[in-house]
Amino acid sequence: MRILDRYIFKELMIPFTVSLGALCFIVFTKEMLRLVELLVSKGVGIMPVLNIVAHLMPSFLVLTLPIACLVSSITAFGRLSFDKELIAMRAAGISLLRIAFPVFVFSFMVFLLTIYLSQWGQPWSNVSLKKLAISLVKDQLTLALDKGVFNEPTKGMMIYVPEPEKGKKAEGIFIADQRDPTKPFIVTAKNFSMLHDPKQKQLGFRLFEGTIHSFPNDITQHHQVTFTTYDLKMALPDTFNTTKPGRKGYDYLIQQLDESGWRDTNSLRRLMEYYKDLGFPVATLILGVLGLPVGIVSKRSGRMGGFAVGILIMVGFYLLNVVGEFLVTTLILHPFAGAWFPNVILLLITCTLFYRASRH
């Protein structure tokens, strides 16, 4: 039996790895153009880009792990059934429930990984990715200023640093600031350094020994100010806020619903999301077992067919989630029931198909 368990586990691992890689690549294509732009246009190195990919992976895996678990189960048992190996196991007196034991173990492992990523990995990734974004903004400015070309790090600001001589540090900087069209000005300085103030969410330059040229509304006038040290700052977008994104607490949502007589649809949706935090990973367990009878039925579909059947089942699961949310917002179901409604339907289908397969 241990040999059989290892054999089935191996049959699950191969399509799981292939399908997980394919699904992550499909989800990743949406971000690929931005990353290529960072490499080609912004001058960001390959290692920072790979670091971004690593930070994006938890969000991708939370979505792709349940699908890959389902596809691997369908593909593995579709092949076992098509090659008559499943018939040989049943003829040897092994029940379908015992054959499914490795599937339970495999699905449970994927479930643990999914719940870990959804509860801890994804929030950590969101905060770390924003910190990395600020670091890349700093690096992008530094890289741009070292190239001896005009660069626009932010809208309305043009910066130029002369090409340094070989073996020497770049000196001199030219900045044309038109972020406020009514008060444009030009700054030239002999030297500069980078500034980073995360508390104030600002990034900029410290300029040394330079001049500020401004042009009042009267075109016949020109203002010139000489400085020894001058700080020119740029405000970071709100999307670079490194604080952990907050979410309304459970007690707060219950209080809001009590005050509205449980008719506030926004609070109902948010409360439903709380219950889904556990409901969605649990679906991984059910999907893994569901793939066993589905694979037996669709044994002639092949690996690509198993992938297609798995995607169709996930589309159906998504539609069940939409139906559950609709029933909650129309005050037919409690948010807890709406969050677990897809899992209950999926479990009933799984039990029915598994019973029919075991009786066949």
C-alpha cells in the first residue's frame, strides 16, 4: 500500500507542477509588460525585477493553487482510468476510498499552503512590495541621473546631469520644475545627493552651491536666488504608503449591521469576506477530491483536456460565489452562509460523484 500511495502521489505531483507553472505564467502576463518596461525603459536591473516577481508570487499562488490541485487530480486519475490501472487496483480488492487516501493527503498539504499564503504571506507581500517600490523609485532616479541624458522622474520635472569623465564622479545638475504651471523655475547646482524621508512620504535631492531661476507673470522680469544648500522634494504617491492596509474589524462590522438592521450591503459584503478567508482555502480540499471522480469520467480527455475541465469547474465555482454574494446582498442568506454556500454545493457534488464512482 505504501508503494501504491507513493505511485499515486507521484502521478499527482507532475501535473500539479506543470499546471501551477502554466497558471502562474497566465496570471503573470498581466504584469509582464510593466516589468519589461522597468528593464528596458527605466534602467532597472534584472535582480530588482526578480525581487518584484518574488513578492508578487504569494498573491498569484493563492489563486492558482486550488486550480492546480483540481487539475492534477483530474489528470492523474484520468490517466490511471484510461490505462486500466484503476481497474487493476479495484480488482485487487482495494476500495476507491483507500485509493483516494493519497489525494486527501495531497489536497490537505495544498490547503495548508493556501491558508498560510492567504493569512500571512499575502499581507506581508503587499507591505514589502510597497517598500520595494519606494526603493526602486530611488534607484530609478539615481540611474537616470548617472546616464547624462534628460529624464522625467515625475510629471512636470525634467532633470539632466552631464556625462561624467572616466573615473570621476558626476558633478553638476540641471532641473526644470514645472509641476506647478503657474510657478515654473529652473535650478542649477554644482553637486547633489539623494534625499529619502519615508515618514513624510517624500523623495528628492539635496543641492549644493547653485542658483534658482524663476519667471514671474511679467515676462520682462527674472528672479535669481543663489544658495549654498537647497532641498528639492517630491511627494510620493499614496500607493507607496508602506503601512499595512487596514480592514474594518469584525466587531465594527457587526455594530454597523446592528445599527442598520442588517441591511447595509457594503458591511454585509465585508463580513462575508471575513468568512471567506477560511472558506476559500477549504475549497482546495474539496476540489482535490472532486478531481478523482471527474478524472475517471473524463479519462479520454488527456492532460490538456483535464486542464480545460478544471478551468470549467473553477468557472462554475466562481459563479457559485457570485450567487452567494447576490443572496447575501438581497438579505436572503446570512454572510456566513453566503461565504460557505459554494463549498456546500461543491461538497454535495463531490460526494455524489465519488459515491457513483465507487459503486461503478
